Amino acid sequence: INDAKDKKQDYVSLTVSMVAFIVISILTYTSPMDVIVLFASLLFTYAIWQQNILVYRTLSALASICWIIYNIYCFTIMGIILEIVLLTIKLVSSIEYIITTKKGKELFEDKNDIMKA
């Protein structure tokens, strides 16, 4: 009984967080590059709600790519270096996970995905 209630609360928390990001982004919008920041934030926020580790790593890797693009645009050297290091770690750990589990397509299936609830 609590599992269904917890999933509903998780869904509400996720939705509230994402709506807050969108509203704040609209209010503070200054350039088209702000859309990349919003997209990266939404991707990572959705990623951390995932039960499946490979889905989480894939989505957070995509968010890192968005941050790399934004950091290149802003010419923030440390941001670029940080995101490249984080992206490398995510990719290496994902490859290691795939090799050690050897489940193939089943890795992307998530029976506990809160978005399905």
C-alpha cells in the first residue's frame, strides 16, 4: 500500500521540481543558450528519479553533453574540464556495468519506473 503512495509522491515531487525549473528559466531567460541549461537540468532531474542505473547514467551523460556545450559557449574552462571528466566517468562506469551484468536489452527495462505509475 505504501509503495503506491510513495510512487505518487515521487511523481508529484518530480513534477513540482521540473515545473519550478521551467518557471524560473522563463523568468530569468536572457538568451537562447538558457534553453540548453534548462534542458540539462530537466534531463538530470528526471535521471535521478530512475531506478535503473543504466538509464540514470545515460540520461545524466546527455545532461553532461548539454553542460559541455553551454560551458564551451561561455568559455568556462573549468566547467568544460569538469563535465568532460564526469562524462568520461559515466561512460566508463556504464560500459563496466554492461560488461559485468551481461543482460543486454534487459538493462534498459525498468519495472519500477515512476513515470509508468
